[in-house]
Amino acid sequence: MSDPSCLFCRIVKGEIPAKLVHETPDVIAFRDINPQAPVHVLVIPREHIESTGALTEAHEALSGKLLVAAAEVARKEGLDSFRAVSNTGADAGQSVFHLHVHVLGGRSFTWPPG
Ligand code: DGP
């Protein structure tokens, strides 16, 4: 449920400070420490799940809550256009192995991403 060696679990517990922008009983959202856009917020489950790739049918409701929270963050931040991205695995750029959705906005983006 919680991994004491996981950075984001420690943010969930309040052991490491973060700038919270949204929270629900299952999900929290906080500003990325190294923003890649004027708005860069990470939406994470309170529960420790390694990545999007570790999701199963047991996580269907929670997965929906993550996306709804991403939309709530975008609304709160006044974003009409935004990216919601979940890097999954080291080759895809995942560096923190606690599932998270990046909400990026406030600038234009190209497709495909690099
Ligand atoms: P990823 O590389 O997709 O796993 O994204 C991890 C993000 O986490 C990365 O954009 C930087 C962010 N991050 C890493 N450490 C911290 C931290 O201590 N606090 C906050 N707020 N963000 C962090």
C-alpha cells in the first residue's frame, strides 16, 4: 500500500514537502519540482502502484479517479489545452516508480513528443 523507500509515498505521508494543488481521499496532485511547462502538476494515487503498466482490473475505479483529478487540476489552473502524460518504464522516461500523470499546460506542444 505504501513503500517507505518511495519518494512519492513520502510526499503522500507529508514526510517530504510538496506544493499541493488538489487532493481527494484517493489521489493527490502537486507541482513538479522541475517544471517543463508554465503549469506542470503531478497527479498520483495515494496507494503505491509502480506505474501505469502495473494497473489491473482491480484499479479501474482508481484509474478513473486519476484522470478526473487531472481534469480538475486543468480546470483549477485555467487550462483549455493540456497534456496528460504517464511515462511508463525507464525507456519511456519514468524516473519515479510510483504511478503519476503529468499535467502540462500553458504553452504549445509538438506531436509526436521526443
Ligand atoms: P517521470 O520522469 O515521468 O518519472 O516524472 C517524475 C517527475 O517527478 C519529474 O518530472 C520530476 C518530479 N520530481 C522528482 N522528485 C520530486 C520531488 O521531490 N518533488 C516534486 N514535487 N517533484 C519531484
